Amino acid sequence: MAASPVLADSSYYIRLLRQRRDPLRSLALAAETRDLVICGVLRCEVGRALRPHRVRDQFRAFWDVMINVPTDNRLWAEVENTLWDLDRRGAVLPLTDVVIACCARRIGAVVLTFDHHFQMIPGVRATDRLEE
């Protein structure tokens, strides 16, 4: 059975960058055995923080070859419903995290994250390391 695709959350990129480690290198190694996934929200969250143009260009080129999860009307309806359900349970989560979670759920991807919010979203598998 093939390994689940991986969608790396912004917390993964940010933590590794702060540790002066290259998140793209880690993800490239993972890409040898599984598909990598990206969505527009992640591109924007991470891309806005990348300072040097050459680094931003490297990340953009890497993201351009990943599977992109489109954010169509059905996805936005799912995000809205998920937010509504979570709110009623007392779990008020950031919109961006729920969009990312719904993108991962849509294609059966595991969210690679250091953010505990993803554990609170039904139907989302999350991990903090690539060896699952």
C-alpha cells in the first residue's frame, strides 16, 4: 500500500527555517516515497515570510511541482461547515488551519505540523514527523 500524501503546514516550514534547517530538503526526501501536497493558503502563509528573493523563488519552484488542492466552492462550503461544527463544540480555530485541514482531508493527505489545532479537526490525520 502506498504511503499517504503529505501536506506540510506552515508551522513545519517555519520551525525548520528557524532551526536553520532546510524544509525543502526534508520534503524532497519524503517525495521519494509519497506525494507532496500544497494549497494556496500555505503558499501565502509561508511565502510572505520568505525574505530573500532567491529563497522565495526556490520555494515557489518546489511548490509548483507539488499536487495543488484547489479551493473551489465545495471546499469553501466544507470549511464553513467544519468551522461551524467546531465553534459549537467550543473549539474556535484559525480559519487558515481549517482550510488547510479541509484540503488535506479532500485528498487523504496527512498534515505534517507542529500545531496542535489539527488534532481537533475531525477526519484529519496529523503528525509532527515524516516517519509515520
